[in-house]
Amino acid sequence: MGEIPQDWPRREHSHLIRCRPHEWHVQIFGDGPDLLLLHGAGASSHSFHQLAAYLPGYRLIIPDLPGQGLSRAGGMLRLGLDAMADDLTALCEDQGWWPRAIIGHSAGAAIALRLAEIMPRSPGALVGINAALGPFDGFAGWLFPKLAKAMSTSPFVAAIVTRLSSQHAQVARLLASTGSPLDAEGVAAYHRLVSRISHVEGTLGMMAQWQLEPLLERVPRITVPTLLIASTQDRAVPAQVSARAAERLPRGRYAEIAGRGHLVHEEAPQAVAALILPWLAAHRDPIALMSD
């Protein structure tokens, strides 16, 4: 397995875990019931490092999705929605993790919904932040070509995309175009990611294999309490996507944060946590509480 860079955010909490078919990079810290956090396409666990500071009382488990960040994909054909959910379930089982709730940003929210369908012990609550429950956009949709399905078949594409997109100023402009003009530290983190050919390959593979429609058809049958948080200035996944999805979920609720963009959990982590914590507290399993 590769080494974790010395200056990686929250490096002291990083773990490299072999669980077939992937080699996972996971950050784990805090005490309490397990809370699983899933980033969106084109990001990594780093995107939660500020929000994590405002989520006390939980053991936070934050993996890099296969092929992205520092996680190494064991097979480039297992980067779609269902395959990643299956492999995350296997990882949780292998490590003895029991997520009492799952938080997903963008495409990570779709994975969270799928996990709620297939995990042996279903989470007690879900949270989606600017959930990509519509056309595949988000940061990756702005950063990488829309023709990812065709392009991902070429072994040279990732190198070309990396070369074209990894200029620091270009990354800053792309982030701002999602409605989230991050500070210098935030831009630097994404600049580092898109400079990694393996990360670009993993993201392109995810986009190429993404099939959301079957999950969307089953949304009315997902009964886990689900809070969908949207930002009014999100230019990647419009707020109405979350509003419509919340209406279709039997136990869905919609909340809105004004004046922020797609990466609201990085722009305004305290405001996001102020919505998440009461939701999680209201849906903690009494039986689980007695066992903690």
C-alpha cells in the first residue's frame, strides 16, 4: 500500500486497510456510536475534516471511495453505485463497524441510500448534503469531461485530464463555479487530488459506471429517516433536487442553507452541523444507546 503524505489533513487518524477487492484509506476518530461519512465524486475524506470538528459524541469513520483520494481500487469495474455500496458494506462487516447513521455529500448521499437498503443492520438515520439524486454533476461533473463514459476507456485520458485541470488557478475557478469559492487551504486540497492520476482515473471510472435510476425508482420504499440539506447557491446540484427527493422519501425531511454552494460542509461546517446533530439525536436507537 502507498504511504500517506505527511501533510495530509488529519493524517494522525488515517488507517490503510486491506479488504478485498480494494485497499482503503479510512480516517477514524472520536468516541461514541459509529457515524459513517461518505464524500462525493472527485473529493476525498479531507472534505469532512472541518465538519468533523462539530460532530462530537460519535466515532467518525470517513473512507476515501475506491480509486479516489488515497484508496486504491482493486478492480476498475467496481466503481459504480451498487458495487461501491457492496464493498463498503463488506468493509464495515470486516472491521466490525456498525454505522448508526450515515452522512453523504453529493454522490455520497446516493451511496448512503443504497447502504440503507443492503446493510445487515440498517442505519437509524441518513443525512444527505446537496445530494446528487439527479443528473451526475457535483464537483466532478464540473471538473471532468461530461463524456466520461467514452473517455474512461482510454488509458491516456486520466493523464490528459490531470494535465489540463490541475493548474491551481483552474481548480479555484472550477470550485467557485459550483457556488463554493473555498479558501486557499480548500483549493490546495483539491489541487492536490486532481494532480494524482490515480484519483482522476477512479473518478472517471465512477462517473462512467454510475447508474442512479434504479435507486431513484426505489426511493419511496426506503423508510430510514432521511434529512436532505441543500444550499440555495449550489450551481452543481440545484436545491430543488433535494426538495423533490425528500417529498418522495416516506420519512424524508428537507432543510435549506441560504447563500452557500455545493461544498457547503466545507464553507460553513458549523451551520451544517447545527442541522445534523438534532436530527441524529432525534433518531438514535434506544437499544443501541444501551449497548454503547
